[in-house]
Amino acid sequence: MSMNTYGHVFRVTTWGESHGPALGATVDGCPPGVPLTAPAIQQWLDKRRPGQNKNTTQRNEPDAVEILSGVFEDVTTGTPIQLMIRNTDQRSKDYGDIAQTFRPGHADITYHQKYGLRDYRGGGRSSARETAARVAAGGVARAALDRLVPGVQIKGYMVQMGEKRIDRSRFDWDAIDGNDFWCPDPGVVQEWEEYLQWLRKDDHNSVGAMIEVVARGVPAGLGAPVYGKLDTDLAAAMMSINAVKGVEIGEGMAAAGLTGRDNADEIFMGENGPEYSSNHSGGILGGISTGQEIVVRFAVKPTSSILSPRKSIRMDGTPTEVVTKGRHDPCVGIRAVPVGEAMMASVLLDHLLLDRAQTGGARGQIGNSAPNPSR
């Protein structure tokens, strides 16, 4: 049974390993007639690409995407789109010392327990390198969303690194693309950078992060009750990203500390339809989008590959200490930002296509406002 595919109508299968010759994605279910070129996808891969600054891994991969099928004369044909990204800067010799050793915090031991073998060269499929294929597929999803629902915006950013958090009173949407951390609070960037450099160079350690992804302009009505909820699929998509250990929608875990009066987003009638006093729901009620901003947050654990020795065992069960060599992110959450954006785009397109199939885009009328037009 294959577990390398996600999506219902817009379906993505990723393939390849961290130290193999290439990796990529097969994208099926993209509507025909969507303008799509390699440079259009490449802009998103460039956000995730390693080796761009001193705060990420120094593995130098161009991550140049190639479109092998499904596009003719720069538009999609409706047939499967094959995307390939060649690996060019593997250093598999860095992993020779741990071929018979399980690295603490990695999937080495569980892969071996399940399959009886593992690719020790950078973790194979369990490596965060796999996410490059998701970002490429997300580029296809973004292109289709632009065609079907113009105006949808998807933006991710870091709101926390270790114990260090942004000050939301200084939130600047325009600052996100202007620093290495995709941080919306310019006031913390220098502190974060100094801390991360100390952690990597002096403490030989790593740190976790919290990423927030927001989608604006999403129409009301995407998602379905019970087992087809939009937030169910969003949570699963984010949770499937390597190193993610927790996901929140809207208020998330903090909702447990609220009263019903505080948590309920009051509804008013506006000129163009319903409006809300707040967005504790994260733009989703009963599994269906409200038309507000969709807000998803996910926690990324610290990179397990560190130069500090950690106790473990070998394949034969004998004890050992592990120091993981190679080139690794001191905070893998930084490059998880474009991955979260890609997964948001893929899930939103998938649910848009599901909705078109079920309802044809029809909407219930509220007041004198016209229902949301069919896409």
C-alpha cells in the first residue's frame, strides 16, 4: 500500500530520496488551461532552497524544477504533471559513520523496525529534503488558484523560535520577505539571528519553531461536515510535514482557556454579506470556510542532527554515542515556512475542486446579498 500521495481530486504523489539522483512530484487532477511554466514554480522553490544564508543548512542545491509532462505551450492539459528536481550536492560520505547506528530523534529506528532496512544517507524519504517536491506541487496549486479564484493570498511566517516570540503589536505584513526568518516583527530579527548563531557555533545545538500560515480571500463554503472538513485536511497536511509535532487552527489550544462568550465570533450583516467581530475559529466553522482569513499554526521540533553527543544504540543493540556530522539546519522551521504555504495551497485547491463537483459553486443567500458566484 502506497502512503506517498495526498489529496482527493488534486492529488500529489512525491517520490525520491535525500541522496538519490533526483526527487519530485506527480500532480494529478489539475484543471486544464491553467498557465504554468517552470519559472512560475521556481519562485516558490527559491524560498525554500538551502544554502541561501548563514542561518540555514549550507547544502548548496539549486532546486531547479523541470516539468516533464502535463503542460503544453505553457498551459496545463489536464493530464498528470510530472515535476523533477535533481540532487546535485549530496555528500553521502558524511553519513558513513552512522550506517549501523540509530540517531536519536530521527526516524532511523522506526524505519528499521517497520521495513527491516533504511536509507542512512540523510534519512532517505524521512529527510526534510522531500519537502522540495511538495513546494513544487504547491506552485502548481497556486497557479490553479490564481486562475479559479483570483485574489487568494497565502502567506507563512515564523512567530516563535525556541522561547523567543514575536510582539504581535509590531506585526508588519510587508516585513516578512525582508529577513532570513520570514518574521513579521522586524524588532526581533537581530536577536533571533545572534541566538541562532550562538546555538549552532558555540552550543552545537538546534531549536524548534512555530510557523503560522494565513490564507486571505478564500470564499465561504469550502469543506464539508464530519469527515470532509477543511480543517481536518489542513491539519493532516501540516502534520505530514517532516519534523512537525503539533497543529492548531485559529485559536487552537488556547481555546481551552476561553469561555463561550469570549470564543464566539459575533456575526453582523455587512454591505457584501456576513462580517465577524473576531476570528477565533481561524476562518472555519463546522469544517467549512467562513470567508474570513484561514489561520493555521504548526510547531516544528528542533533539528535532531546536532554535533552534541547523544546516547543511542547500534544495529546489534550495543550502546554508543552519536554525533551527527553533515550540513543541517540549526532551525529547520525557517525553511518550513514555504512548505506550509505549499500545503495550504494544495488543500485549498483540492477543496475548491471538491466543492465544484458537489455543489457547482451554488451558495445559500443571506439577507439581500447575492450568493457567492460560481467559480
